[in-house]
Amino acid sequence: MEEADTSLRPPLLVLGLSRTGGTSLSRALGLLGYERLYDLDDIANGEPEQADFWLRAVRRKLDGEEGFDRTEIEALLKGYDGVRNVPGAAFAAELIRCFPESKVILPTRDPDSWHASCLKTVHRRAYDPILQALSLFDSGTRTYMTLLQGLQQTLYGGDFNHRGKAALSEHEALLRERVPAPQLLEYRVTEGWKPLCAFLGRHQPPADFPRSNDGDAFWRACRERDARVARKRVGEALPVLVVLVGVVAWAMGSGGFALMVVVVVMGMAVGAFSRVS
């Protein structure tokens, strides 16, 4: 892995839209010394303030304002080597303005296959029934889901099915217009190491170029996140549920019956907890 002084270099901006090979590229960049690239996983698995920042930026942008300024984004990205894909790509203009000295990578993909992939993954996730159910009793999930839907609105006008491919073309045109040619690499992960290493001034690692993140892997990651939330909420609610059911059962019958009900409820809760795991 390449050694680099991350405190002195400007952040690397990987500004492809979701499903353009960003996960494979991120793993490759990690082997080149860019180990921490901010992306949607940092929001899904991070503190609520992460989602709050981007939700505020989405609302500003939908109101016709800049999503954030350099001071705000620098504070968020402290300790990171850069950003990759969404949510950063939804604010490409702001990031390019805030970091004019940065190198920018634009991952690209055939528009038809990209559109089909998004319909099965990121677009569906924004309106996922399981995510909606979790949002009813988990405020963090509620904010996260609202953010996903806000990003759909910001990027595609809330109509990905009809606007998606046009928005992809507009996004690519924006980067070509705003980023000086020497600082921009248009890149497909099928190209492998050579153009990437040349652009970043890095030696090619001996390892094969990483390949990852098919649709199944995407949904496995989503369900792992959902399971963590569900386990946490079940663990918090179980003591209250047991006491409540026990009190109700005691009021309806004998203490022995109440005890039996409590045991049964506990068993059901533990069983549900195990299935979520």
C-alpha cells in the first residue's frame, strides 16, 4: 500500500453516481493509500449528525441555495482522504468549488446497464418497505430514509425511471465543464490499474484489481444495517414489553398464568431477535 501524507494533500473527489463501480474503485484506491473515502456507508452506519448534515444540504439545494461551504465540508471530512459517489456526487458543483485544487475521478458505465442496476438497488432502497417499517420506531432510520429520498429528488427530480439516464449525462457534462482536464480522470473499472495509477502518480500494486458489489452484495449490506437497528430496538423494548404483558396477565388471572405469559413472551422476543441476527 502506498504511503501518503493525507494532512497536506487536498481531498480526492470520486464523483460518480451510485452503481458506477464505486465500490471496486474504492477498494483499489485503498491499496493506493486513499483508505478513507466518505460515502453513504458512513451515513448509514454513523452517528445521526452525519445524516443531519446531508439532509440539511439537500434541503438547501432544493431551495436553490448552495448545499454547504468549504468550512462546513472540511469539518465533516476531517480525517478522510476524500469522498466517493453519493452523497458527494449530488453536490459535485459545491465540492469542485470548495476544493478547486483536488483531483477528480468520474467513474463511468454504460447508461442502460447503469439504469437497470439502479432500479434494482439504490432507487428501490430509497422506498424499501423494511426501511419504512424501521423508520416508524427508529429516528435515525427515519432521517436516513428521508435523506435517501431527498437525494433521489436532488439528483433525478424524484423521477429516476424517466430522468435517470438524462441526469447521468448532465452530471458527467458538469464535471467535464467545471474540472480542468489535467485534474479529471474519466474511468471505467474495467480499465484496471494503469490509468488510475498514472493519474494519481502511484506505483501499480501487485494485487489484481478488486471486483465487487453486485446487486446481491448491495442488499446484503442493507439488510445487515437493518438487522443492527432492529436488534438494538428489540433489546431496548424487551424489558418494557415483558413488564407490560406481565402486569396485564396478572390483572386477568392468577400469578402462575402471568408468569407463564411472561416466559412465553420472552421466548418469542428472543426468537425474533435471533431471526433478525
